[in-house]
Amino acid sequence: MKTTITEVNKYVGQEVTIGAWVSNKRSSGKIAFLQLRDGTGFIQGVVVKNDVDEEVFQKAKSLTQETSIFVTGTIQEDSRSSFGFELLVKEIQVINESHDFPITPKEHGTEFLMDHRHLWLRSRRQHAVMKIRNEIIRATYEFFNENGFTKVDPPILTGSAPEGTTELFHTKYFEEDAYLSQSGQLYMEAAAFALGKVFSFGPTFRAEKSKTRRHLIEFWMIEPEMAFYEHEDSLQVQEQYVSHIVQSVLKNCKLELERLGRDTSKLEQIKAPFPRISYDDAVKFLHEKGFDDIEWGDDFGAPHETAIAESFDKPVFITNYPTSLKPFYMQPHPERPEVVLCADLIAPEGYGEIIGGSERIHDYELMKKRIEEHGLPVEAYQWYLELRQYGSVPHSGFGLGLERTVAWISGVEHVRETIPFPRLLNRLYP
Ligand code: 4AD
Ligand code: MG
């Protein structure tokens, strides 16, 4: 019976054949232990000299790292491994020998691993992170589909900039100028007026010269947008959504979290509602903590966000930032025009901002004024303004950065390990 490692629990005591790679091997005179992986999981193969043909035992002993094989044997329960099963090997057929695989069990430097990302992805740790990323994606679709949202795909080649003009990737669009999308938000606003509650999920691009553990040049964003939702309504969607993905990973990725050594007690507490702190109070709090470098009107840096996050055991919303710090489209606070109806969601444990969101300006005149004040070309935003001319309504939305969320939930330090092929400052290879 041909099967995969994740399915072996169905074949205890039976003979199966698995296509696999040898990730490591240990052998003595009488027994060989093969660490096998097939992409779906990891299992130990045991080859006992006295139980197999001499030729099979010699073959097992000579297997090199990453050689691909078909291996046949009997599935046994194994209470010592967290996976719970092992394979008692009977037969080995080599598919392709691998020699001098560059990534050995010894420690390698980050740049070396990044240069070999196409091979590094095979490691147990990277496998776990990719599985958690996939679970977050699955739980995202589940959450929005179950809550009446329609997925809408905004364009990637665009003629306008939602998040400021300094970080745009420019390209030629035949004779015209075009930009790679930084955010699908403006198009999602149009979609919300057509379909009510919508979400997008796609790649976004920022030509940011930032070299931090939180910044990618190309990253994936989930952007929900809801017609007739005020700011507070949107915060409730955000905390429920984030709780749902954390609880789904806890439930469906136990082995992966264990492999990464993640402290899951910290994740178990992540349930809605989440605390809120206004920007004003956050500034006061930072002063009390001795951050004299911050004045009202300044943006927070990573150390400030971390200090705020550390006083909560759940993600925290920082609400109502100064208007001057935020993009042109945010709805002013009704009593205080110097701040906007927005929130950033800051993850615990120093992972920083994972969501940015706001209520959107729905008044035509105010929106036009803001576009002009920000020095944006009104012609390019004509269609966006028209949304405010034909039955405009209050609406709100947000964007969750997938890689920062994967980093936080997996407990990995740097976003470069949370996307298969990271695009970083000075890195377009592999
Ligand atoms: O806060 P941002 O810039 O918000 C927007 O783009 C809005 N238009 C979203 C919306 O309301 N529809 O980005 C949203 C999130 C951030 O909170 C962060 O998680 C992630 O996207 N993000 C990045 N992730 C990795 N690398 C980068 N360079 C990122 N820039 C933003
Ligand atoms: Mg932001």
C-alpha cells in the first residue's frame, strides 16, 4: 500500500510504501535509524540487520543526506516519539542519490541559509513554519466565509497609491506609469459598496529601505472592508478574527508548535475581547516608563510598541492616532479633528503591529480636500471620489500582515522565515 507519513496511523501493523527523503541517518553494526521526511511529515525508519537481506542493510548504511527513496516496511506504534509511529524497514529502492547536500545538521549562518532557501525549506523548522502559515490561511478563509464576507481580488498593477507615495514600486504600463499595489484597500472600498462585506488576500509591495525583522519588500495582506461598519464594529471583527486564527493553529498545529519550541500557554490566552489604549494614553504611559524621546504627534517605533505591548498579555489596539501620522483616507474623530478613527493592533512578545485599520472618510468634499492636501493627483483618484457621490455610507476596514502574524504565532524571530521566498532589501535570490 502506497501512503504518506501523515496517513500512517491508518496502517498500524501493516506493510506500506512511502516515497521519502533521508534527512539524517545513524547506524551501528546491527541497526540503522533513518530520519525520513516525505513533505507531509517526519518519521523514523528502523532497519534491523538480522531482519532484512544483507543487501538492504548495506544500502541503508550507505544512504546519504537528501537521497530520495521508496521505502517499504511495517508501521509500528512508538510511544517515545511525539509523532507516535515508526517504520520497521524491509525494502529500500533508491530514486536519486544526493551527495554533499549543503545544509548539514551543523549550525549555518543566516546569509548561507538564505542563499540556500530553496533547500533550507526542507528543514524541520521551516516545514513547521510553512504548515502554520498554511493553517492561518485556511482559518482566514474559514472565518470570513462563515461570517458572510465575499472574497474580492483587487488589481496588483495600479495607478494610485493608498499608503503614501514614497514606497511605491514603479513600472511602465505600456506608455503609462504604473505601480505595484501597496494595499488593495481603495478597490476593496468600491467592492464593499457592491457586495457589503468583502475581503482580499494577496501580495503587496513596499519599496521600503527598512532592514528590520518586521519588514519585507513583498508581503501578503488580508484586507477586509465592511459597508455600514463604524470603527468600533471593525475592531470587534479584528479581535474575533485574530482569536480565530490563533485558536485554529493551537488546535491543528500541535506538532509544529512543539517542534518550534513555542510557549503555547501565551497563545491560549488570545481570546476576544482585546484591550484598547488611546494614542494619548499611550504617550502618557511611555512618559511614565521613561521614554522621554516621545512627544504627542510622534510616531511610535519598535521599542515603544514593545513597551506598550508588554503591559498586556493579549494583542492591544492603539486607537485614535494623530491625523498627521496617518494616510489621507481616515475618518476624523467627530469631536477632535486632530485625531482619526483608526487603530493599530500590536501583537504581544515584541512582534509589533500586525493590523492597521480605520473608518474611512465617506464625505465627498472632505475626501477631495484630503487628497489635495496630501498632494495626490485628483485625476488618478477620480473613481475613488465617485464612491462618495453615489450613495456613500460609513464604512471601515483593516489590513492584517500575514508574515508578521505567522512570526508571532510561530514564535520565530524574523519575518524572513515566514514566507517561502522572502524579498528583502538586497535579496532577490533565490
Ligand atoms: O498599516 P498598513 O500600511 O495598512 C494598510 O496598508 C491599509 N491600507 C490596510 C487597510 O486598512 N486595508 O499595513 C497593514 C499591515 C501592517 O499592520 C503590517 O502587519 C503589514 O501590513 N505590513 C508589513 N508586513 C511586512 N513587511 C512590511 N514592509 C509591511 N508593511 C506593512
Ligand atoms: Mg500601519
